[in-house]
Amino acid sequence: MPEDESISGLILRAQSGFFDVETDAGMVRCQMRGRLTQRRLESDVVAAGDRVQVSLLEPGVGVIESVEPRARVLSRRAPSGKREQILLANPDQVAFVFAAAEPEPNLRLLDRLLVAAEREALPAVIIVNKIDLTGRKAAAGVFGIYEELGYPVFYVSAKSGKGIPELRKQLRGRVSALAGKSGVGKSSLLNAIQPGAGLPTQELSQATGKGRHATVFPELIPLSEGGHVADTPGLKAFALWDIEPEEVDAYFRELRPLVQDCAFSDCSHLHEPDCAVVRAVEEGRVDPGRYESYVRIRLGEDEDAPAR
Ligand code: GDP
Ligand code: ZN
């Protein structure tokens, strides 16, 4: 191969200066061309999900020559002042994973995650796992309001395999980030979606005594039908560090069209008279739980705060 020939690839994993790049010529282990790392700190120059140009040095070994501009990123924003840390480049969608039971779903957390996704203009889908424990109908009774809001909801069981084919279809050809609290079944789901992904589940890691997810940096797992799933990027990527109180209503799909009917143009929808949002809650057109989430986020309270 001539020296100046480069091939394009996708970074699946970034770890201590080495990058595993998926290319048409197979997996290539790369380092960065020196001049690229000088410009910014290495962790931000490239991340899993970046599309890069690679020149091969020998089969399976190469150098990253350039990085394509990113469409979007999932980042971990430090509390104001500190720089953001890129966790995943170019996600096409994020899938928030909850369990129908064990653990009980925390919808206030889901609302927070959805607000973060709306802010990043990142398409969000909801995965409700463990429906073998409750039945699909009961799970839909809890999560159905999100379907009404237009979020795709997948009712699945990693254990029984129910709903997995439909979920696979949603993941096909896309880069998806799976995010959810530990214990909801993300590893089990990945193993069900992609048999042989080989992710250790809780039982397995307890049995071997090896911890899981020692690093926060996700890894892209190639799906045999095309597309990639990012192993847990961590919920910190969706923290609402620096959200402006006045912009919160814009990220609740059902509130967005109402606010123009409030008496005050800067209505906080907390205590003002003649508020279209409060009216909609009272008339049952807006779910009280969703409004509760709005109030908490607006007031800067976290999702574990006691119910009002
Ligand atoms: P993670 O922490 O989100 O990666 O969760 P794991 O995949 O390790 O699963 C946590 C626990 O839930 C384990 O005990 C799994 O066996 C169990 N689990 C995962 N998926 C299902 C499911 O669909 N149904 C039931 N009943 N249990 C499940
Ligand atoms: Zn209002």
C-alpha cells in the first residue's frame, strides 16, 4: 500500500493514547499523529464515535491522520467553569433504560434525562426492561404517557427475549447510547441484542469479583445487523448542570405550546395568576407527574427530593 493512502474508519474505543478503529480493512489499532495532539488535550481530540482518516503502517496497525467534524456529542459537563469531557461523538440517538420493576422506575429521573436529550437535540427512545416481572400492560400503564408525547417506548425482557426484535430494528444502522441506572439490565439487554457481546452482568461480575465499567468512557459495540451501541456512557452525561431556569419549559414537549397563553410572557408556571400550564394540569391535559418534574428542575432540586 502506498504511504499516502488513507482509509476512513470509526473509533470504537479510546484508551490511554491508543484507539481501536473499525475500517473496511478490519480493526486497526492506532495512535494519533503528533501534530493532532498538540492542538488540544488528547481526550478531547477524539473519542469513541469519531470518524477518522487512518494510514496503515502494517496490517492492523495505523496512525490517525485527521478527525472529521462532529455532528453532535455526548459530553460530561463539569459544574460551571470546568471544561466538558467528550464521552461519545456523533450519537444518533440515546436509549434511556428503565426496569418495569426491580428497581421501581423513577419517572422524575426519566423526565430529567428527557430534558437533557431535548436540550442537546438528541433523539431519545425509552426502553422498559423486565416486563416479564409485571406484564406488558402494567408497564404500558406507567410509561404510556411518554408514547403519547411522541417518544418511542420499547417494552422488552432481556430474560424472555420479548420485544428484542423490535428494539434491534430501532438500533440497526445507528450509533445509540444506552443509559440507565445500574441494575436495570443494560448489560443483559446488550447481550440479548448482540449475542456474544460478552458484557459481564451483575451476577457475573459478582462471581468473578471483577468490577464493571472501571472507566466512564464508553465503547462502541458493533451490531451484526449494522450500527453500534455504546456501552453505558453513565448518567452523568445527562446532568443538567447549567440549564437556565427560563429555558426549562421549552424542553417539556407538552408545555412548549402552552406557554404563549400564560398571562405573563416571563411566567415561571409556579405561582403566577392566569397560567396556561397550571390550568392544563388542573384540567388533566398535562400529567401531574410531568409538572412535578418541571417544578423540581425549574427550582434546581434533584429527582430524589421528597414529593411535594
Ligand atoms: P445493568 O447494571 O444495568 O447492566 O444490569 P444487569 O444486566 O447486570 O442486570 C441486573 C439484574 O437484573 C441481574 O440480576 C439480571 O439478571 C436482571 N435482569 C436483567 N434483565 C432482566 C429481565 O428482563 N427480567 C428479569 N426478571 N431480570 C432481568
Ligand atoms: Zn405559566
